Amino acid sequence: MKETDVVSAVARYAEEVMGAEGFRYVSAVVANCKMLALEMEGMGEYAGTIDMDALVIAGYLHDIATVEHGFQQHQVKSAEMAMAFLREHGAKGELITKVEQAILAHTTPAEERGTVPPESQVLYDADKLGRLSGLAVVTSLIEFGARYPNRAVTGDVLAAILRHIEERFIELYQSLYTTPAREMARDKFNRAVTFLDGVIEHLSDSTPV
């Protein structure tokens, strides 16, 4: 099977396993992967060394195991599922190895820069870009409410939650590998942090919410 056909088969597989919502997310990650890879090559970073097919396939399959197995060490099981699917569809060994490496390392932060292949660095950044916006703040608050449905939310409690979210935002931004990703994320990141700082300051009186 040609690599272009493998990519199409992978996209269909991802949609079948992950459902419409999950597929929308991984499709957004794939779009970010393509954009970042092109930006990096345009800047001379990793020029000609990024395997776009491997990157796109890894983008579609990096979370494939989460539907059945959850997010704990999901990169390991996702890599196993990806390799099994690619072998079944006659993909070349080199492509399978690159996809496996990219998925296994897509959770490795930039503190370990240089220890992962370029496809993994791009996938890491593409996966994190969507988590550095104001929407991620809303998602985090919804998750907190679902996890602690009976907990009273005072001004102090909400401020503490928002401080934790802000710390996580900063960690994520600092963990990005690539210059294009940091540039793409900068405006959303700055707006989100400014918003969080303003709300936290407003809650300093600890008024009930």
C-alpha cells in the first residue's frame, strides 16, 4: 500500500475508534503538525528531515488508546496500536519506526530537548497549542466541577484553582520545543494569563461565588 493510502486508512481508523469529538481534536493536532513543520522548514530548522507522512500518522494516532485505556501512560499503548495497524496495512518498517518513536515521545517536555526525533517535537507542540487558550481555562473549571460536585466554591477556592491553572499554563508554554509554536501560542497565552491574573485579583476579597 502506498504511504498516501496508508495515511487515508489511518484517518478513517482514528475516526472509527475515537468518534466524532475525538477525531475533531486529533484532526486539529494534525493541522497544527503540518503548519509547524512547514514553518520550521521555512526557517531552516530540521530542513528536509521531517517525515511528513510519519508526522501526520502519529498525529492521528497519538491518543488512539485513550478511548479504551485512559490517559495513564497512553503513549505506550497508542504506539502499540499504531504499529499493529500499520503492519496490518503493509506500511514500510522505516515509517512504522518513526511513527512509534513520535508517539512514544510526544509527552516528553522540552527539558529533554535533543533526546527525541523532530517528528516528536512537532507533535508535542501541536498537541499542546490547543491547551494554551482561554477555552482551556473553561475546560479546567468544568473538570473541577465534575470531579468535586459537592464542594462549596468560595472566592478563595476559585482563586486557588485559577492559580493552579495559571501555573500549568506557564509550564506548558515553557515546555514548547519549536520557535513557531512559541510564536503561535504567545498571543493566546498572554491573553489567558492576563485574564487569570485579573480574575484572581478580583477574588482577593474571598467573596462567595
